[in-house]
Amino acid sequence: MTSGNPRWDIFCRVVDNYGDIGVCWRLCAQLAARGHAVRLWVDDPSALQWMAPEGCAGVQVFTGLDPGAGYAPADVVIEAFGAPLAGSVIAAIARANTSGNARIAWINLEYLSAEPYVARSHGLASPVLGGAAAGVRKWFFFPGFTADTGGLLREPDLMERHARFDRAAWLARQGVVLAPGECCFSLFCYEPAGLAPWLQGLPEAAGGRPVRLLVTAGRATFAVRQALARLPGGNIGGAPLRITYLPALSQTEFDALLWSADLNFVRGEDSLVRALWAGAPFVWQAYPQDDGAHAAKIRAFLAMLDPAATAPPSLAAYFSWWNGAGGGAPPPLDYEAWRPTFAAARRRLLAQSDLLDRLQRFVAENR
């Protein structure tokens, strides 16, 4: 280990929905903000052009997952979400860890879940049994919602920035001026079943108030346009619903979107955490899996969100419906009645240390 802060190498493979690179970039940026030198190795860094257009001082980005034979590992090597490490990387870790010098911390950063296995598996070591790295330990680091897991990513100044946020000014920069009494919802989704009738019924579900729906770029925009095309006449029949299609947003701007909305619809992992920090009610769409494994993730998350089971039943019912269970008409959208549940969950999570604090401590204890 070098003097001062350890150096970090993070390896990321972009699968299909940018959550992996989104989490990795937030981790890189937060490490750099604390004075660490970071190298991010990613097979397709193109999403960073809109996700982090200004880059980040202290973070170097390399295209590809194989640095080559001359690779010298940093003090910490993170294999994010099962991104396959090249043979050159594994061999370099093995050489460093058998040279008698300070050891390299090899960490597998896992996916986020509230399921019980996370606490049981967090921090476990897995010795490599064969190949060039035989005998070298790889550590499993699981993000999570409890003190016995890896925690959640959170910038130290996040709540301060949120408190200073000017909602009207940010919306105006997106060309949005809310009418008196108009609700503002954000939509970041895959392709939920029943999206077309959901759009038609949204103002009624919001208590008859007009609704401004802010639709994120990419899959959500495509899904909404496809849903509208299936409606008679290709529209929502004059209902008081106005739709604004947003451009691709940087991570900073995406946070602002969540801060601006009265209700957020989010998907995947990174936006779930950011919606928690935003504090407004939200509905989460888990990444759909063919074997239905995502249903267990949703149940576990709801149990974490509402441990005393005091939330209105409509909260769990809406999560289930939004994730494709049961079909039929959606349950009541009682999002204002859900607000205390989300506010309490945020208070509990803010009282915990964040992921980077725990990761730094874990590295210090296990190198």
C-alpha cells in the first residue's frame, strides 16, 4: 500500500441498463472527492458522456477490461457486479500478494438487496482454489440497508444540497411550469404491463388533480410512446395529463429530477437508492427476471421500508402491481399517505454510516 490514501482500480462491465456503470461512477467520484486516485476500467464508457459529462478530477477512465501484460494493480481492485477480470489482472494481483509487499485487496462488489442472505454473505472471503491466483483471497462486499451489510452510497453533503434545491428553477430549465394544483410525477421504468390504461387513469388516481409526468430518456420514453400508440386515437382522451419527455440526464440532474417530483417511479439499483435519499414517495420496479426471483427482492425491500407494517396496504399492493403481479386495475395510488413511511425509512438510513465509510474501513482491516 502506498503512503496516504490507497489507490483504487474498479472494473465494470455495462450489461444493458446503465445501473452498473452508474453505481461504479458514483463510487469513483466519491472516492476521488476523499482524495483517492481511482482508475475505472469499463468495456463501454459511452454512457459517461451524458451521465458525467464533466468527468471527475482524480478519476481516470480506460476502455476495456484487459489492461494488458504491463498492468500494475492499485492497492484495491474492485470487481463490480461480477465483471470478469482478465487474466492479466488476476496474475498481477497474485504476483503482488506473494511478493512480500503490502497485499492487494481484491473485492467483489455485489448487487444491492434487502434479502437476509446479504447480511450473512457480506464480508466473506473466498480463497481462489486454482490457476495463477491460487491461495489469494477475494472478499465479497454486499451493499445493504442494515448495519451488518455494506451500506448505501451517499455523498456527505447530499442532504445539504437537497435542502438548498430550488424546485421551480430546475423545472423551468426543463421547460416545465406547473399549473396551480398540478401534481408532478417522474417516470424511470422498464416496460410495465398495463402502461397504456395506467396513463389514462393517472389523473383520476391522483385524486382528480392534473398531472405533469416527467419521462426519462431511453426505455421509459420508448415505453410511453408505444403505450400511447396503442390507445384509441393515439392519445389519452383529453384527460388532464401533460407529458414532458426529458433528455438524457447527468447523475446530478437525475437527483434533481427526483427532488422535483411529488412521486417518483424508479427502476433498478442506483435510482432506488437515490429515490430513498430524495425522501419523496416512490414506486420501485425491480429488474424483471424470468424465474420471478425479483418478487423476493421486492418483498424484502418492503419489509425493510416498513418494518412495523404501519404503511397503508396500498403501498405493497402498488409495488406488486407495478412489477407485474396479478394484472388487472392498479390499486389506489395513495402516495400522500405513503409519505410518512418513506420519510421514516430515510431517517433510519441516514443514521447509518454510508457505503464508502464501510468500504474504507473494510479495506483497512483486511489487507
